[in-house]
Amino acid sequence: MSIPRPAFRPFHVAAAGALTAAGLLGVAAPAAAAPTGPAVAEPPAASTTTQDRPLVIGHRGAAGTAPENTVSAFKDARAAGVDYLEIDVQLSADGVPFLFHDNTPARTTDVAEVFPGREHDPITSFTWAELQQLDAGSSFDGKFAGERIPHLDDAARIATVNTGVYIEIKSPTHSPGIEQVVADALEQDQDWARLLEAGKVTVIGFDETSNRTFAGLAPEVPLQQLTGTVPGSATLERWAGFVDSVGTNYRALDAAGVARVDAAGLDLGVYTVNSPEAVQQVIGLGVDMITGDFPIQTDRYLDGQHPYPADHGVQITDSVNDVPGNDVQPETGEHVVLTNTGSRTVDVSGWLLRDAANNALVVGEGYALAPGAQLRVHTGPGTDTGSAYYNGGTRSVLNNGGDSLALWTDEDRLQDVFAN
């Protein structure tokens, strides 16, 4: 069941800094004659008070608006004014710390063209020179063609004393000695040292053994233990001996979990929180940190502004991820529901739906949604009608365990983000 959509204050005029960030993120403020969505009201007070405001962390930079773990994503996060940008660090075959999330290069690079047959090789089996031959941007959008896999230090050069860095030590068993490499970088590189002195570096990781190792090497650096769900009190008490905070999947979090973390004397962060509804949900639970792919939208929501200044009134109102039978069966397979909640007909031809893993669904030509009308956008095959468009895919793309989806116009303007 989806969370009711919160009310927003109408977007009129933003501060110059917000407009600059929106432009850098490809989210344009509407012109005076642009269609508007439905009348909206003030957001809940809990989301606007400075005292209760959680820290905002841009996931993999700003993975919703630029290719994850790239310089462009880091710049988007910085432009959004986030408190921190989050990165994933691994070691190349020749020991260079680079920023990449997956265990293989298949999903986010052009490895199939550059190194045929190595698509599913461990990303850590590539040398730094080989990694620099890969395009890490085109798979997200052609306008990012040529983006390279960054070095660890690239993040420090983009970060500021206002926008710090969360460094996730990714799959440490695949990168032996990475804890020492990161600790040395924080101590020896002047950009990292500057951020560390300003209190703008936190190291995070899922691997408890790795976190213990890092804590022994750099006890002065704040450390966060990541977990899929909040464990019992005994485990939290053990973690409190070497970490300062816990980060968990927001979908599995409840008030009891928050209370256990608080009782252990630890701060609490949540990931990956992408929709305003989800942001409001975790604010209600009292979390300290929110990590998400769309930090500028989260920041706008927390400021009491409409998160989507270019909103035409078309929203994602449902995502049917797990249907009875095959997810891509003809006619009735998995699909996303778009609804025109505005007062004007909107042509959604060529609009794009992109999920957190960068899977994409498109809307075909000839679809104009009248006020109140709905359109089902299916992954699989079927017969196109006025209320349904079929992408003709052969494999499911919607995550049955919960996903987030972003809706973009054919002019690359963000309209909505939905999570289930």
C-alpha cells in the first residue's frame, strides 16, 4: 500500500542558490506560462524545523540525476547543498582506490565493447589503467558520455567543508588491505585532511570485521555500521564499542528499531530514501541521517518547497512490481501507473521512467493524458491502448522487494519520484 502523498507549498520563487542547483541537476524552474499541478498546501511542520532536520546524504553522489559514483554525480550533490555525498571505494588490481559500487562492470559501463568477455569479471580484477578506459556515464544518459571511474581523491577535491563525504568501504574481502589505504589517504592527502579537520568525513561499511579493522587504524574518524535491518540490543551494544552510528534500510525500520539504536547511544541513518513520502515517513521515526538518490528534492522538501519545480501534474501513483504469474507475461505483467492530477492535458509521449538500478521504461508516441486520466506503462509485451503502453521487454525490471522510480519528461525534466 502506498503512503498518501504529502501536501506541498506552491512553488513560486526560489532563492538564487536553489535555482542554480536545479539547473545543474537538469531540473528547470517552470516558466510563467508552464502548466501547473494541483493546488498544494504547507508541508508538515516536522519536515521544516531546523532543530529536527536530519542530515541529507547524496547516495553515490546524486545517483538519481547523474551517473552514480562519478564526478558529475558528486557535483550534483554539492550543488544540491547536501551535508555529505556518499561514495563506494574499492581497490584496483594494482592497488589504486577507485569509486564504484558493483562487483562487476557490466551494469554501468561499456565494458562489453572495450573488454569483450570481461563483463562479469570482478571489477577489482581490472587495473587502474584499464578502469580509465571505461565509459561510466553513457549507460545513464548519453549526455554523460565519457565520464570516467573516479579515483578516491576526486571526491575530496569536489567536497567542501559544507559538503562532506561518507566513504563506504565496499566489498572489503575483494580489496584486501583497503582499510589501510583509506586510513592513509585521510591522513596524508591534504584535501582529505582538510575535510577531516572540519568534521566532514565518515567511513561506513556493512562488514563488521572491516569496520573493526578501520576503527583500529583511524579511531578518530567517525564510523558507521551498515545493516539491512536493525539487530537486537546485544549486537547494537557490541557495535557501540567501535562505531558511532548505524545505517539501515528504511523500508524495514520501525519505532522499536529506532528505540534500540537510541538505547545503545548510537545515531541512526537510513538508506535509500528517494520519495517525499518516504522522507516524511523516516522523519516521523526520528532518524538522524537520510541518504537518497535525489538529494536536491529531499532538501527542497525539508525546506518546505515543492520538490519538483517543473511539475506538470503527472505523477506516478502506483508501481505493480509483482503480478500473479510471470512478471512480463503479455497484457497483464508488471507495470507503472501514471495519473494526471493536474487541470490540463499533458502529452507524455517519450517520457521516461528510471528505477534505482537505472532500468528504463519509456512512454510511446501519441499519449496525451487528460486531467484525471491514467496510463499503465508495462515492461513486457501487449496490445497498446489509450490507457496502456507496452515496452515489449523480455525480462522484469521492477524490484519485487521494493523500488523507487523517477519520472522524466522528454526534455529531461524530473516530474516525480515514487517509492514502494
